[in-house]
Amino acid sequence: MPLKMAPRGVEVEIRRLAADESVKRHLENLGLAVGQKVTLLSAQGGAVIVKVKEGRMALDGEMAAGIFIAV
């Protein structure tokens, strides 16, 4: 399921990044890598805010739609 459809407040695991290699590298450098646990904090107007490790990150809807997770 895409990250933007994750239940709020529930820790989920990233399973796949559907993006070209340069975008995947950028996301991995930000902490969004396959196997990483994240928590959806907010989803409004397509954009999402997620908790990654000890920080928060905002992603636009297109980027969030390409990050697939398992609950």
C-alpha cells in the first residue's frame, strides 16, 4: 500500500521505493530506505508528514504515492 494511505499514528515498514535511481538515493540519504520504520503523522491535500527515526519529514503526494509500505 502507498505511504499516503497508511493509518495515522501507526508505525509501518517501507517495502519498496518506486522511483528512478537518483530519487531513490536521495530518499535513502534522508532516511527513507527499504526496511526503515516510519509513522504517518499527517496527510492533507495529498502531502504527508512522516516521522523518520527522531525527525519529521514532509513529502508531496506524488513522492508519497511511490513509497510502498507494510503495516
